Amino acid sequence: MTTTTGTDEFLSGLALSRLLYADAVLPILTQAYPDLPHSAALLGAGSEVLGFDSARSTDHDWGPRLLLFLAPEDVAAHGAEIHRLLAERLPKELRGYPTHFRMANERVGHMDRTDGPVNHRVLTLDVGSWLSGQLGVDPTAGSLTLRDWLSVPQQRLAEVTGGEVFHDGLGTLGAARARLAWYPDQVWRYLLACQWQRISQEEAFVGRCAEAGDPLGSAVVAGRLVRDLIRLCLLLGRRYAPYSKWLGSAFGQLPAAETLTPLLQAALAAAGYRERAEHLCHAYEIVATLHNEAGLTAPLATTCRRYHDRPYRVLFAERFAEAMADTITDPALRSLPRVGGVDQWADSTDFIGEQALRQAVVTALPRPVCDRERSVSDL
């Protein structure tokens, strides 16, 4: 989909969705079903939900769209009719953007329709079913279990808690989003311990690869560590990490990014190990200071030092992993290996997208996870 405004001004997808609801959908719904409780929002997949869309985003799967939530019985009774009414009565465009999304059998250039029903993207559904489809669990039915939290990728949590709710007449959507706004404290501490653990496992390899005459390997490990530092900063900043396309963009919105971004970029661009190590060590020390400022553990030394008898410097990040692990009081979490949530140790899109696979793998972790089905909202 492309804009037909004829101007260079870009209207964000979130603003467009807000207008679609207020100026088009709500009047139709109010006239046809004045007493029908509903909620309306833009949530789920899409760069516009995370606030990262631009004019480039308009070339596919982008445009005026909306999630219209009804009670389950109202979806069954009225969902199909509401879809038909909107197809008949929605305007053909909104602020220069067509409300009609081209179907598979339509030729390119046939998107600005002047006749026939609008193939709109106002989805009518119920809150619980939609959340279950996104997360693999329905948070409107109660708090998430430990297994639930560990099996849901942060990208999915960002999609559900991002975007905007324009109206919550049902009252369930806002409550569910509030419940999902951030991890329970004990789960958060466990994930932080696991993220520090990842860094500890490879921080010495940047120097070892270079010493072994493998500058490419040194650079590859540095790239992995930069990614892990970014995800650690997002965890410390209490912000869900999106998938790789928007990871740097989300990190750039953190206060620490102003200082860290030049260092991380320099580490990636460095031609040799010494320069790379200098920038990485400086970044480690800043993130270690952020950890201390969060007050989650007793303060730890933040200075990089020689890696035993070898000529490269590291933070010894396992100190931070151990300190975080020591603050975990929940026995089920303490019993787990330091692997974390599914997207801390797996980044295959095909795996992350399969709820059954994610849940099966988390279930295969030590038995306390499987046996413990109560809520962890009090952790």
C-alpha cells in the first residue's frame, strides 16, 4: 500500500488507526449497535505498533487498520454483520490512504477502488482468544505461570503491550495489558542473571580469537557481545526487546544509548583487536555501572581486568550473573539452569513463531517448572 496524499508528510500507522476508529468505525458502530460494548486498539505485529514505521513501511501490509474487540458471544452473534457493514460503509480512503487492502487476485494499481465493498482490515474478535493466539496463554483468565513467562518471546510481549488502546469499553483489554506490562520481579532477576551469564561465556573469546590469528572470528564474537549488551540494557531499562530489525531502534530510545551507541559502533567497526577491546571494555564498565545503579544487588566492581594470565581484558561478567542469581528467592527459578526465556537462547524465527514448540521446550526444563502452575504475580 502506498500513500496517495501527494505530499511528503508521513502519518504514522498508529495515528492513522486512531483516526480510522474515531472518524469512521465508531460512528458506524454507534449507529448500528448503540448498546454494544466494545474495545478498540492497534496491537500485535507491525512496525507501527512499536512506533518504528516510516514512509518505507507503506509499501506492504500497512494502512488504516484496527482490532475491534467484543465479548465472545457478541463476536459470534454480530461479528460477521459488523464486518459486512464496515465493508459497505467505510470511506474508500482516510487522509489519502486507501482503506481497501488489495486481495490476492487483484491487479497492482487497483487499490484505489471507487466501487464495491472495501476489503478492510478491521478485525472483530474477542480479547481472550486474540491474546491466546499471540501469547499461547490468556492473561484475562488470571496471572501467567512461570512456564508462561519463559515461553513467550519478548517481541510478542512488546506487540501486546505496545500500540494503543483507543477505547476499552469491555474493561478486560487494559487490565490484561497492565498485567503484562513487565515481568514479575523474580522472573526479571532470573532473566538478568541469564543475560549476564551469556556475556560471561564469550567475553574472553574476542581476545582469544585475535591471538589465534582469527580476526574475523574476533569480530563475529564482538558482534554477538554487542547484541547481548543491547538486550541486557533493555532488560535493565524494563523494556521488552523486539526482534533484530528493531533491536537497535529500541535500544536507541534508552537514556544510556547516548553514551553506549558510539562505543558499540566503534567496537563493530574496529579494524583490530586492541581497538575493539578498548571500546568493548568501556561499554562493559558503563553497563556494569547501570547494574549497580539499579540497586538489584550489592555494588560490584565495574573495572575490566586481565583475563587470568592471558593478555586480554574482560569484566568477568559471571560476577554479575552470580550476584543476580543470589537475589532469586523463588525455589523453582533457583532450580533452573541459567538459560532464561526462549528468546535468550534461540533466535530462529521459525522456532520462535511456533507456540507449541516453545512451550514444549520450556516444559522439558527441570521438573519444578512443570509442577509449578500457580501464578507468579507475587514473585
